[in-house]
Amino acid sequence: MAILITIIVIVVLAAAAVTAWWSGKRRLRAAFGPELDTVAQDYGSTRQVDRELRRRKKEHDALQLTPISAEDQAYYATTWEHLQGEFLDDPSLSLNSAERLVATVLKARGYPGEDEQEQLALLSVEHAGALADYRAAQQTNRRAVEDPTSIPTEELRQAILSYYTLFNELIADPGAQPDAPAEGAVSSRTSNSQEATR
């Protein structure tokens, strides 16, 4: 009888361990949201994808991220308003300024900046939802630097919104819900510019 009870206990514990493992795996994958597709494209096999997600989480947890102080939040918000105001006169300059401002905030928060791909990987742990659009904004900015006249104003406006989404998440207090992207403000300021380009 004692042997049967021992076997039952072992089976129950093993089942609980497997369930916990699968649950943890699902939670980890869900936390990366849309970034999971990007990782899957880069790494291929499920095992490699899971290994990379765990690596990112471990590396991110080792970072000493610093919240942005209220004073610095106000400074960065004012800086953002200024560069957004420049959009009408020079959209590509405004976009480039947004790229630099996000880079400044990333450094202030404590994200390493030596390796851009690793920085994006670490950002994906907490900011996966904003990352695909941020990457697209960076691509648009690079193209705008090479040839500012080749990018439609609407694409530049979308890139500014993408920068704003990540910027706003980064300066928000940890655990706080960041403001919604200021699409109305950007679109109203750029509508005249869009009309001029038609």
C-alpha cells in the first residue's frame, strides 16, 4: 500500500511539474506578444526560440533600469513637443530628432547602446508591443536621411507616432499606463504639410 501511495505522489508531482513548465513557457511566449514572430523568423526552431526568449528575459532582469524622474519627464516631454512642432517645416529633421531623443531616453533608463540588435532584444522584454513599429520608424528615418524627398509625408508622420509610442512608454513611471499616442496632435499639425505634398 505504501508503494502505491508513493507512486501516486510521484505521478501527481511529475504532472504538476510538467503543467507548471508548460504554463511558464506559455506565459513567457505571451509576454513577448508580436515580437515572438520576429524571434521565430530569426531563430527557426521552437527550442531555439524559447532559449532566446529566456536569454532575453535573464539579460533584461540583470539590467539596472532607472525610472525617469518627474523633472526629467517634463524636460523630455517639452523636447518632444518642440521636435513635433518642427515636423511641418522639416519632417525628416523632426524624425531624426525623435530618433536621437529616444536613444537619449534609452541611455537614461539604463539600456545598453553599444549593440543595436541587443538593445532591441532587451527592449522586447517590456516593450514588445511598440517594437515592430519602432523598427519601421528607424528604417524610415534611415531612408529619410539618405533622401528626404523620397518619403511620403504620411509615412514620416506614422514614423513619428511610432517613436512617440516607445518614447512615451520609456518615460512613464514603471507600472503606470502611458498616455495614448498623440496621433491627433501630430496629424493636425501635419495635415497642411500633407496637402502641400499632393
